[in-house]
Amino acid sequence: MTDTRYLVHGVFWDGPPAVSASSDGGRPVLRLQHRSGGFSEMTLDAGTRLGFRLADGVKHCLGHTRVFSATERRHVTCPGSAPAVRGSQCETCQLADDTRLIHDFHRGGRVPAGLRDYLMQPHSLYVATFANGASKIGTASRPRKWNRLAEQGAVVARYVALAEDGRVVRVLEDLATSEAGLAQQVRGAVKTAALTDPLPGEELDLLNRSRAEDVRTLLAGTAVGGFAIVDEQWVRPAQAAELCAAAARHAYPHGMHSGSHGFTLRALCGSHGLAGLDGSELDFVVNLGLLKGRLVEPGEYSSEVPAVQEPLF
């Protein structure tokens, strides 16, 4: 990367054409918007060095999405990258975003023709479990079946149903929340904290297996139609293995909204990296998702090593 400013759009995982039990999964990238409005992607392989400083203290709007069909969509950048007022959007882009209507579709909400085409394709229902045992119910369209779980930073996940369209899958999702008590969201801060001291993999797998079976049992007794119960385990990317292993680590000690930062990535789970700081042999968990909407200037920067005591573990 050259010495200029980039607007960070976040960490994205590009899955392979087919993911099997023997696959290493996809590769993560940091998506960056140039001043011109164009984009580039920085691959976040193990061993990648990230050095940057935050150009300002503002969280900027990342634009909005227009959906034209199940396979065609277009990202529209925000003129001037205005300050974000909610999430990663300004008010104008939020109102223009087709995807904001997805969550009301199954309740009779009206959607544009292109978004309807996208929603009427098959969708998967899954149960994801994170490093502290917190679990959630979620949905993914057929093309995003693998990637969505990779980007959310799941440690273990299982697909429990295949619905004929996005309306049915969201009815099932709400049912799993109301009847099985599964949340539909796990906050990023919770995921970050969990990765500093993950539960053993066997324990997380048993938790996920049990919760997935609870949902399958629930769905077997519902009168809702238009879906099939499935039992399929999601394949976690190999690059997440070291970060998901049960070991005590430190939380990254610096705020990601200002200042200079520099570290080497050793592993990545979702947007969370296992980072090594110059001059230290300790491991730190850093949430690169906090850079979303931030302007960064790449450079030869290094994060200050905090005064931590390893024997406390």
C-alpha cells in the first residue's frame, strides 16, 4: 500500500468454490476504498504486517447497496464519505439502502423487485457458537452460506434447515429465538473478549451440537412449511485454528479510533486477529472490525507494548 488515505470497509472472507471437510477454507481480505472511489483488497494471510495511523476521529459512511437480482448488486459510495450516524451509514445512504428492508420481508414488508428476487432464493438456517460458548441462530443465502459464518467469527457452526426462500428462513429464525431462546446477534465486544481465553474446542462442539439438535427438534414439530431439516457442519477456515485454540491471551490495549498501530497477524477468526507486537513475545487479540468506516494512512508504525505481566495467567 502506498502512503495515502484509505477508507476501511472491513474484513471479508472469500470462500473457495466448494468447501469440504478437507478444505482450508477461504482467505480473508481488508477491503479499502480509495479517494477516487475505487477499491483494493489487502490479503490478511498469517504473517501479514499491518502498520497504519488513524487519519481522524470520525466514523465515515460506507455508502449503500442496490440489489437488482439474486446474483446482481451494486455498491454505491457515499459522496464525500459523510459522517456515519447509525452503524456505518449516514442518514441519506441508510434510506437508499435496499438491504435495510430484508428484516421486515417475512412480516409482509414491501421490497423492490431486485431484492425480492434475492430473497426468493434458497436460504440456510444455522446455529453458530463463539469462543465463550455464546450461541446464535442466523440465516445465509445460498451464495453466502460459508462466507457469512467465516465473517462472523464463528468457532463452531451447524446448518439446521434449508428453506425455499428468505421469507421462510426468517420465520424459522424468529421461531428459534422465541421457542429455543437463541439470540440473533452476538456483539463484537463479546467475541473479542471470548477469544482472549477460549473454551476448549471439544466443549464448544458439544454445546453447538446440543443447541443445533434442539432447533431441529423444534422445527420437526412446527406447522411452518417450505423447508427441510438438515444436519451439516460448517467448515471453519484453517487460518482461525490458532486463535480458536484454548489458550490465555491479552486484549489489544489500544483504541482503534485514533493513534498509530503496527503489528503482525498470526491468525484470523472473522475480523479478530491474533497479533504480535514488536518487542514482545505475548499474543494479543485485536478486532480489525473496529476499523470499519475509519480513514487510515498506511506506514511503518508500531503499536506500543503495554506493561503486562505474563505470570498473572
